[in-house]
Amino acid sequence: MRNTARWAATLGLTATAVCGPLTGAALAGPDAAPASLYAPSALVLTVAHGDAAGLTTPVRAVTLSCAPAPSGTHPAPGSACAELRGVNGDFDALRGRDGVLCTKQYDPVVVTVDGVWQGQRVSYERTFSNECVKGSYGTSLFAF
């Protein structure tokens, strides 16, 4: 009889754990108010010296959050977020600025971006031939 009681108690606790979240707010219909009014945009940007991120150790890392307001440890979050919005979050659309003169010295710098942009998961890696070339892309996003 003890095994039956133990089994019944286990079944009851399992049912509570599984069905408990289905009560209250979880049963609200499709007309329920959204949890927030904006899609999340939070990124971690790193820079390292080398050809590929998997072969290097980051020397700097910053955070960038663009919603609801620009913030993070990035030195210029407002202009970095504006730059990203200008290319709709497409990091490959960032182009080098005209008139920037850089040497042809090969001292590779790799930049990575991981996180969420307007609710979508992003992961980006780009290797620049040197620090000057990295600085010529965009205006402030990679300037950290």
C-alpha cells in the first residue's frame, strides 16, 4: 500500500509541475498585452588580434543595447545604434568611409558580434587587415 501512495504522490506532483504554468496568465487569449513594446537588441562586441576569432583571445569587449534606449559599455552607444539601424542590422552592409588612408601593413584584427538584434539572434565575425582599416568601417560601431 505504501508504494501506491508514493506513486500517487509522485504523479500528483508531476501533474502540478506540468500543468501549474498553464493557469492564470498562461491561459490568456491572443488579445493579452505583450510583455514589452519593443524587440530586444543587445549585443556583445569583441576585438582581437589575429586571423580568426577561434584562434585568438579578445583584447577588448563591450556591450551594446539599443532598445528601449541606447546603453551599454560601448563608448558611443547612441551613434552605434543609429549606425546599425541605418543598415537594418546587416553588418555586411557597413562599408569603409571614403577618404581614409591606411597602410597596407598586414596586422589582422578580428571583430565579433554576438547577441540579439530586434529580436533575432545574430553572430558576426569579420577580419580586417589592420586597426586602421577596422576604424574606417562605419563611424562608431567598431570604435571601441
